[in-house]
Amino acid sequence: MPNPTGKNGSGEKDYPPDDILRTYFLELAVLPLTVAQKLDRLQSKYGLDIKKTKFFELQAKLQIPSIKKPQLSRQEIEDVVLGEVAKDVVHANGPRSVKDTLQDKLIFAPRDHIRTVMRAVAPEGFNLRFPGGRSKWVRRQPLQSIGPFREISADGHEKLNSQALKMGSLSLPIYGYRDKWSGMILQLCVLPDARKAAAIGHVYLDLVSKIGGVPIQVTTDKGSEMGWQISIQSTFREIYAPNVDTDIYPPVIQMKSFKNIVIESFWRWLHEKRGKNLKEYILFGQREHLFQEHSDDHHKLFYWIFVPLIQEVLDDFSTYWNQHCIRTQKAKLMPSGHIPRDAVENLDDMRAVLTEEVGSREENLGWFDTGFAELTERVYNEIGKPQICLENAWQIFVQMAAALARA
């Protein structure tokens, strides 16, 4: 039917001035919205009830850039992409990230075009960003050491800490030492705090006393708890090996934890062979509501019962590890197909120095005060001093907790 007025049936449109409308179109352009969503925003903001065709007409009229019409030459787009790549020295941002960054600056470019430019100038970035990309792996290479105690690796293991157990502040961190050349475990111990420098200092003296000597080098991570251990090791080197050049054979090397592979690779075996079982025994008390997270006595009693049991498991596993046969590796530069062994002697001189500075071994590695220990021993005697093992630990815990509550 003829329409002599030239007006359609949707009525008059009250458009804002072009400068105001263009500003709002530019605001919409940088947002990842669909055309339908942008139309809804225009309806809500200015009461404009328009369709897609009219939207694109206005976009062209107002010179709003888009992916299809970026309003920049191909060379100009390549230049700004190259600028973004040059700023990203660690190659953390991929084509999508670069595209979004440029879009925030009202520079629109197809992702395929951006990817082509980036592959031409920084192809290594794609390997770095690829999930599981080989370039992210720690490059494996043969370990080398000239003999036993040339290098000992030290590290903490936190699969039984408070975050893992989720039983209040209950925490059972483990600290260990492993000889690089032989692969033997020199010491595993459960301690109240594996991030306390004084505690690690005492643990290191325990190790020196146990093996009857000092390694040429101790390799650790970069944790702040290494302070006393580093000081003691460096002092021992000065006293007992003054002729060994510290520039060639440093007393301590610190590296990122994941690169301390000698001890880090061992934790998986401990966790798989013993750690998972230990965790189940411990969590039984939580599941059966035998352990009260907010009871100070329950925490102390738990440590009194379970710490010796856990240490026994660690000692047994150390024995197993040190007496099992290491598999034969023909390309290995150190011994393989052998059985690691250990030796024990005593050394007490440095202990007095450390005790004077930071407190005794008992103060730093104790789980509870002596008063509680004496009370608990009395209660334990009262219930007949039953043999404690992991299988009956929680049963004895309940008996003793009740007796302590009455004491």
C-alpha cells in the first residue's frame, strides 16, 4: 500500500546528537556484547527501538570501528600488534589477549590476523603458553656427584599439614635429607613447624650427629627457614674443611623447590607408599567425631599419641628405602643397581651454641609442654599402658581424652 508520508509504522525516533550517540557507540564497541545486547542497551539508555539494519547504518555513519571495518590499514594493525608483542617479554599473552587489549584502545583486528603476525615474530610464545607444553617442563639431565656426602638435598613435605588435614590447627609437616650420590635417605622427621629456622637448625644438627660428619654441600630451596641450617653448615665447612675452595664447592646452594629434584622426587614415593595410609588413619578421628578441633587438650593428646607412631612409620620407610635395591640405569653417571646404607655417630659441640642462641632442641621440636606430658603419662599408666599402634590409636585417644577431662 502506498506510503506518501515516507514514515514507517514504528513511529518517530528521537535520536540524540551525533557526538553524544557516537560516544555511546564507542563505549559499546569495546564491550564483548552481541548486536542484540547492544540494541537492548540503546533502548534502555535512549529509548531507541531500532533493528540490526539501522544499527549498522548508524555505526557506519558515526565511523565506529569494528572487526570488519577497523578503519586502519593492514600495516597499521600489524605495527600495533608488534608493539604489544615487544612489550610482552615473557610471552604470556596470546592472540586473544592481544586482541582484547587492542580492542580496549578501539583498535579492532581479526584474531587470525593477529595470530599470523605473532607466529611470524614470536613463535616461541605459542609453545610457552601451550598447556603442558614441553618448554614448560624442567629439562631432565643426568645427575652428577663425585661421591657420598658430596651433596645432600634437604626439603620439607607438607602433605600432612593443616591445609591437607583440615582438622583445625593440627599439622604434621615432615622434613628430610637425601644423599645425591647414593640416593639414601639420611633422615626423615615429623616436626611441629617445618618453616621455623630454629627447628630446622636443630634437625640439621641431628643429621650431622647421626651421620658423624658434614657434607661438602647442602642443597635447599629458598625458604626463610634455612637461616640457621645455612649458618651451621657454613661454619662447619670453615672449621672442618678450610682448604676446600668455597667458590668452587660452596657449602650451600639454594634453588627453586621444583629444581631440588634429589629430594623432591622422593616425596612422591613416601606419599604413595606410606603418606596416604597415614592420612586415612588420622582423618578417621575427624570422620567419627572423636577429635574436637577447638580443644587444646585434644591437640596435645593427638600429638602425644600420634607423633611417635608417625615417626616410627618414617623410620621404617627410611630403612626400607635404604635397604631396597636401586634399579639399574646404564646411562646413569652415579651408582645404580645398588643398596643405600647409613651410619650413625655423635656430635654435640655446635648444639650448645644453637641452644644458647635460639633455645634447646626440646623447646623448638617439642609438641607440648612438660606439664602436659607428665599428666598424660600418669593417665596412660592409669588405663593400663596399652600398646599403641595406628589401628587402636583413636580408641586409646578417646579413653585418655575422657580421663584427662576428669583430671
